Amino acid sequence: MLEQYDDLLTAEEACEALKMGKNALYALLGSGELKAFRNGRVWRIPKEAVIEFVYTRCRLK
């Protein structure tokens, strides 16, 4: 699913992978619905968190 990405995605990469805009992504990050951490002002999103988010949203798990 996300083989072309490293284990940690930037916000831009996560937007590309999830096919959503930055505002929607930052809303998910701010609410905690998409698990991630901040390093200063930069968000880092684990690839596994993106996969888990998609499965949860699609009710596959």
C-alpha cells in the first residue's frame, strides 16, 4: 500500500498517500484521530499509523 514511503512520513507525503489536502490532514493530526508526533514544528507520521487510519475509516479491522 505504502511501499514507496519510508517508515516516517512528512505531512506532505501523508497528504499524497491519503489523497487529501493539508487542512484536512492537520485537522486529523490535531484531533488525534491520526497518530503522529511533532518534532518542533514538523509533523512525523508513522506509516503504520496511516495504514491503521485507513483500515479504521473503512471498517476493515
